[in-house]
Amino acid sequence: MPVPEMAVSPIKSLHWEHFPPMSQRRVYCTPVYHEGLLYVLGGCNETGMPLDSVEVLDVESQTWSQLPPLPTARAGASAVIVGGQVMVLGGMNQQQTPLATVEMYHPDQGKWEPKASLSQPSMGVTAVEKDGKVYALGGMGVDTTPQALVRTYEAEKDQWQPLTSMPTPRYGATPFVKGDKLYLMGGRQGKMPVTALESFDLETKSWTRYACIPSRRAFSCCATNERSLFSLGGLQQPGPHNFYSRPHFVNTMEEYDLDQGVWIKPGRASRMREKRADFVAGCLGGRVIAVGGLGNEPAPLSSVESYNPVKRRWESVAAMPTGRCSSALLQTNSMLVVIGGVAQGPSNAVEALCLQESV
């Protein structure tokens, strides 16, 4: 049976939109999106201190409002929308230690409410909402060890219940939900990047391990379209045989075919045009998009490129208005919103690559 062609939007359907800047410059902030509102929670300010400030952007009117501050200042937290409420969990506090506290914002009441804490303080928790349930996976503990914990939140009881632990302890992993499977890709264990690719079956509550990401790269990025998972760019560490060489930026793209269950052998054309790390990536109009980051330039990159899976090659996209690295990314069906990060110092820029649907 022939595989149907994927629909890929033309490059000219992608354009950048400038949103008004945030009132607060921030890096390592946490964005969530619900019904036209973009919430930006916490993060670090110019002096590296975690913030309790929360701002919300009405995307249509392009106006920002200040919300009541987080009860616990935090950076690098995780957040999900559950039942129309904003749940924030984990992250780092002002003493630079991981947090167990969980807080819920009720937009209808305009206030925060403490919820049951995580069983262990965790930074870099991977949090996913599916069918009204919240899953919190992994994290880094107070002693800096990576965790394999998997917890699910039961709203009626305000309780976290343990589930089967992950095969590979890690924090900062990228999640992708495909049907009733939750895939976890990459992440870190201390300074070491993790290459494990695993999935959690939300029905059977069991884990499956797949072939690892072929190469080990720090500050790489993961993205997905309907058919594949992608591991992009990053900083390649020198191998055991050439240990005098220095870490270097790479333009690697490795693609995992979900149907075939294999990593596709990369061709020359599958490499990104630019070597980059600490960037953001997502998928718009069937294309994989890589935005900004750090490369072999003195300043953060503003370049943007997109992989066309039908032509199997990378194509340049209009540059991001403000070159940045360490940004937060928020993805919807029609836009990739790049929030804060580092330009010269922490940035307050909010810019969206938008997909103009053909009328």
C-alpha cells in the first residue's frame, strides 16, 4: 500500500509576528497556553534570581496583564493546563535547590492555591496532561541525581500516585504524546546528555525501550511530525579516542520512523544548514523548524530553517527578529512562540512564527 504524501505548507506561508515585550526580562521561564491566553510563569531575572512574577498575553488583542505572583518563586518549572486551571510544579527556588511544591491558578477566581506536593523535590520534571490526567516524569533531585520517578495526579483526591518508574532516570526530557503512548526523548543526567528513547503506555502503565538516539549531543533539540521523532543539533562532546579535541557545534539531524521503529540512516541533505545548540524546535505545517540558539558566531543566532520531509532537505526561513538562545518555546497548531531567553542578557522579547493557512 503506498504511503500517502504528507502535506507540507509552502515556505511563504510562514511569517514572524512581533508581540509586545514582557514587562520582565526572563530566562528559564515556563509558558502554557489556553484559549487564546499565553501564560508566562517565573524564570530567572538579570541577576539569576528566580522570579515569582506571572504575566499573561491575550494573543488576539496583543495586550499583557500581570497576574497574582506565584506563591513560590521558581525557575525551570514545569506547567500544564488541567481542567482550565494552570498547574505549576517543581523547578528551582531562590536557594538554587529543587522544589516539591505544586500550585494551581484558578483564572475564574484570579488566585493561586497550593496543591499536594510531589513526593520528591524535582527540577526539570517532564509534565504532560492527557485526558484530564497529569503525568510528572523524572527530574533532578536535591542531591543532583537524576530521578526515574513517574507520578500521576488525581484531582478529585488532590494526590500524586506513583506509577512504574522510567527505565532511564533523567531530567529535562522532551515528551511527545502519540495515541495512548507517551514518548520520552533525550534529557540529561548531570552534565551528560541522555540518548534513551522510551515510551510509556498510558493504558497498560508499562514502559517500552527503543533503539537509542544514534549520537550523544548536549543542548540538542527534539521535535516531531505525524510520522517521525527528530533529534537535532547540539554540542558534540569529544569521544574517548580524541579527548584533546574540544566540544563543537553540530548540524546533525537524526530521524526515528515511528511506523518502522528504526532510526533512518541520515543522508547529506538531512543535516541542518547551520550548526547550532541551545535553540528551540517545533513542527509547523508539516515542517520541522529550528530557531535561533548558539553557533559559531559571537552573538546568539537569529537564523531559522525548516526541514521539508517530502523533499528531504532543509530550507531557510525568514530570520527571527531578535536573535536568542535559552528561550522558552510554546507550540500551537498555527504558531511557534519564542519567549524570553538570552540576547545580550535576559530578554523580554516574545515573537511567533505563524502559519498562514491558505484561504
